[in-house]
Amino acid sequence: MKKSYKLENLGCANCARKMEEGISALANVNSAKVVFMTEKLVLDVVDGTMDSVLDEAQSIISRYEDDC
């Protein structure tokens, strides 16, 4: 399942790279792309696991950008 999400208040390209690396390493994630210029997260995950992956992804995102 592939979905795109808007990341509001993404302020750092280096943080975006670190977020992408962390989210890509999660279980059930086929691919993850954080695009700094468009402030988007594109996730491709195993069907039926999107909710749990989103929770973990938000935790990783908050680690680098508190208000994102």
C-alpha cells in the first residue's frame, strides 16, 4: 500500500534525510521517501500495516523535528 503525507513545519533538509533513513529501516516498510522541497512523506508499506507504521514514523519524525 502506497500513500503520501504532507509534513508541516519540516525545516531542515538534513533532518529529512535522517527521518527517511529511520522510517525506511522500520519493519513492514517497503520504501520511504521524505522530500524536503515539497514537505512530503511517501510511504510504501505491507498491506494492513499502515496504522502501526505511521505511529512509528511519527515517533521518528518527532525525534528530529518536534513540531513536524
